[in-house]
Amino acid sequence: MKSLKRQRGLSLIELMIGILLSALLLMGVLQIFDGNRNIMRMQTEFARVQESGRFAMDLLLQEIRMADFWGCAPPASSVRNHLDPKDPDYLAGYDDVYGVLIGSNGIGGENNVGANATVGGLKVVEGTDMLILGGTDDACRGRGNMVPSVNAQAMHVSPNCALEPGQIVLIANCESGELMTITSVQGKGGCTGGGGGGGNNEPEKLTITHNSGNCNMPGAVDNLKQSPLQRQYGADARILTPYLRTFFIAENQFGTSLYVSESGVGTQELVPRIENMQILYGADSDGDDAVDVWGRADEVEMKKVLNIRVQLVVASENSVQADDLEITDLDGKKWDYTDRKLRKIYLSSAKVRNRGDM
């Protein structure tokens, strides 16, 4: 008890030692917390990079596989063109997509674009590649069920058909085809006003018209009396909507993203955080339906391309104190990155299924 009575508190040295030990412990706790926070941030950014890279690559490979699809398309000489070549809207952009492209070539691209390249009003990132893919989509998902007569203005199709007034379509079976403008769609308006094609008493069928005059729709012309349909198209025919899609990398306020432009009109952001895209084309040079040579867009003949190889560089949105990185692209060009962001390279290839042997 006497020893306790003599206790009067801590000396200055003891107090300083206690503060020092507490500071060391607190510093260790803070370092552990900061380390865990950095690991969590790294994991979050890595997950986003993986998500963007996988989605972008899957999307591009799917588009490549379906490029140059024209259904059971007849020879170009068997496709009757009902469009008006004097229509300025038709000549402004649709001619390349719906006239020249059909039966010709659905693959193109540009290698290492220059500093002033633009698509749909957006500036393309210098040194990246652009990929151009054309073909057709089945507007009725294989269930057109068309019942027109040769000279009729209207025809009945399945309600599943995704058609809009003003669309230019290719109606075709394996023997012949018709290139024309849909001028009205039942319930969606068009040349005939609010009714849009009049309609019918069969709910399982949708009425569309195709020769009701110009109506300020691209390429539309009332010429079926002089140029009727070549045949009656039934369930064996398809309503195909031609497209020409340009995939490219452009900057925005958050960084860089993969974009697509439909026929050079407008743009749509597809996947964020895509910094670079490089393309190589595998061509069949001797006609044996096998890839013999790989090259850039300016080195191969696009009509002979059977396979396309894609390389993407995906970056994190924020810095995660990653090491400096040097990446060599498919052209052999080196890219240096020193902004401490996390990056991952995706490389894959796809067969153009509508060319050569499977």
C-alpha cells in the first residue's frame, strides 16, 4: 500500500514514449486502411476494365461474323431498283449503302487515321484504326410472311417486322429482289397519314405500302406502274434492311470510348474506356477459301477478306498508381503510357461467316 501512495502520475519521458507508441500504432492502422483502400480501388477499376474489354470485343466479333450478310440474296443483276436516283436525300448517302454495296462488299476500314479524321461530327483518335462493316438485318427475324401481289401498293407482313416509314429495304428470295422505300406502316403513319397503310382485319398481319409517292422520304418514287415487282414474294422471302456501320475510337468529356456510326449519320457511344483499336485483315489470295495473308486495311483486297483480327486497349477511368506501360500494337507501333492508369490488352479474331467455307 505504501508503494501505491507514492504514485503521483507519469513522468514526461513516460508520456512521450506512450505518445510515440500510440502514433506508431495509429500509423500502422492508417497504412493498412490505405492499402486496403488502394486494393479495393484497383479491384474495382480492374473489374470495369474487364467488363468494358469483354463487352467491346464480343460486340465487334459478333458484328464481324455477320458482316456481308444478304440473306439468300440473288445476283445483283436480279435486284430491281425502285428508288429514285434524282432524290437528293437518296444521293446524299443512301446510294453508297443501298446501291453500290449490295452484292459487292461489306467489309472496309482505315488504318492509323490522321489527326483531322472525323465520323459523324466526332474526331477520331489519331493513330487508331476504323472498322467498316456492311450487310443486312432481317427486319422480321425470319418471319416475314409476306402476301403481296405483283402490282399491289400494299402488302401484309408479320407484326414482328421492325419497319418504319422511310426505311429503304431489300425484299428478296433466292431468285430475285426489290430495292424500295417503305412509305407507310400501319399504325406508324407515312404517306397516307395517321393510318399509315390503311390496315386490315387480320391482327396477325401488318400492312405496309411502298409506292405512294415521294412523301419526302429518301429514294421514294411512285414508279411501280412502270416498274412492277418481278414476282409475288411469299413466306420464302425476307425483308432485309441494309446497313453500313463504322466502328471507331473517339474522345469525350470522360476519356475515350468505342463508337459506331450508321451510314455516317450520327454517332452512338458503345463502350467507355476503350483507348485504342487496331485491325488486321486475313485475306484469301489464291481462292482456296483459306487465309493466306494478313495485312492492314491498305494492304489487302477487302473483297477477299475472310477473317478479321482485333486488338483493343482498355484503360481504367482513374489512376491506380500502376506502373508505366509500353504496348506494341498489331502494326508494330509502340505506345507509351505514364499516367499510372490500369490497362489491359484484348486480342481476338473472328471468321466472316458469310464468306468462304465454314
